Amino acid sequence: MPAARVIAIVNQKGGVGKTTSAVSIAACLGVAEKKTLLIDLDPQGNASSGVGIVDAPRQIYDALVSEVALDSLVSRTEIEYLGVVPAGTDLVGAEVELVSREARESRLREAIAPIRDQYEFILIDCPPSLSLLTIMSLVASDELLVPLQTEFFALEGITQLVKTIDRIKENLNPTLSIRGILLTMFDKRNKLSSEVDKEARNYFKDKVYKTVIQRNVRLSEAPSHGLPCVIYDKSCVGSKSYFKLAEEFKNKIVSAA
Ligand SMILES: Nc1ncnc2c1ncn2[C@@H]1O[C@H](COP(=O)(O)OP(=O)(O)OP(=O)(O)O)[C@@H](O)[C@H]1O
Ligand SMILES: [Mg+2]
């Protein structure tokens, strides 16, 4: 198998749909029998619980701090083709514990390297910050997916994110690119949603995915059942938008190669 595309789902703003998108896209790819690994890089562990994994004994922390092989940390999920490396509160300490470690920004990249040829896609769910964990994911990734919530202030903070990405490109990962901006929690009845949509497309042009993720209560219910929404209720509006997005996502990556 050729090396996996490594894609981080990143936005330092909280609650914009990073985890919902990471879990949903990973699940869609898995259902399509694309071998996919979801790495939870957020101490909140929402991506892990979103695929039904809580209190896993071994977590991404072990790979980053103790240099345990990532391969041995993969948990199986309901979907045969989807594995997950879970995260938990231990991860909060990782940043401090790595402080004096040389080349710590490259820890995740190094951990992923030996297993890249075992997957088609490796998705990384980032925490809502531009801290070391997010920096590690920017160094480890080929491409980024940036979810934008279609609400007021959606674009606020994006300049800072773009600056950080540029800095990483200059120093540590020259080929990193934003592959796609994803508009989330779109509400047809809210004029603001369409305004943010227009503004984002004006600014980021065709980097914005054509598929928009609708606001849909099923997407927020699914995690409490420990299932990706596309499994929990595959025909709801939210799942349909993620299935459509996954198609666009796969194609966009292929055309970029
Ligand atoms: N399209 C949607 N429709 C309805 N609810 C949604 C949608 N997308 C996400 N949500 C809900 O909004 C909340 C925030 O979403 P999510 O956890 O995916 O964001 P996040 O960016 O990962 O947050 P954090 O920054 O805390 O990690 C969650 O309760 C989630 O279930
Ligand atoms: Mg999250």
C-alpha cells in the first residue's frame, strides 16, 4: 500500500465541529473500505468516546512521551477498516513532560512514520489550541482540514492559524497545505449562515468544500451512543452531508497528488 495521506483536523477555536468531522469522515472512509486510522490528539478524548472507546489503558500519550510503537496502541472500532489511537487526560501532561525533549515538535511525525504504509488515510483530531499538541500535528501532516462554524466570528482567529501554518512550513514541514475548509453547523433558516458561507468562499475560494455540513441534532446525539453518526443513523441529514463530503474529500486528495 502506498503511504497514507496524513490529515489533521485543526482550528484553535473550540466547538466548531473538529471532532464530529474527524469521527464522521474517518467512519465514512472506513465504511468505504479505505483503511483508516483516527488519532485522537485531544485530552478531552471526544474522538475516542465518539467511536465507543473510553478509558483505554494505552493511549497516544504513550507514543509521544514513552515512545511506545503507535501500532500497539491502535484500538479496533465497530467499523472493520477503522482503527483509533485513543486519548485521555494523561495527554494534558504530555506538553510539560516533553518540554526539554529535543525535536519534540516532530514526535508525532516520527511515531506515525513506521505505520504510514499500513493505512490509506490517517486523520488527527486536534485540541482547540495552538499548543505543542497542535504544532506536532501540523508537523506530522500532509494536509489540513479546517472546520469553520457558520456563525458570527467564524473567521476570527483564522489569520492566526494561517500564520502558524506558514511558520511551520518555513521551518519544519515545507509541503504542508490547507486542503479544505469545511463549513459546519449550517442553518438554512439563519441568514448569518449564508453570509459566513459567502465570506469564506470569497476569501478561501475553491479551498472551501462544496459540501456544507447542516446543523442536525442526530450528529450531537450519536457520541452518547459511542457510535459515529454515519453508523448510528446513516440516513439522517447530518450523515448524508458527511457521506457526500467524504466523496469530495477523497477526490480532492487524489487530484492533489
Ligand atoms: N452539524 C452539527 N449539527 C449539530 N450539532 C453539531 C454539529 N457538529 C457538531 N455538533 C455538536 O457541537 C458540539 C461541538 O462539536 P465538536 O465537538 O465536533 O467540536 P470541536 O471543534 O471538536 O470542539 P472542541 O474544540 O471542544 O474539541 C458537540 O456537542 C457536537 O455534538
Ligand atoms: Mg474536539
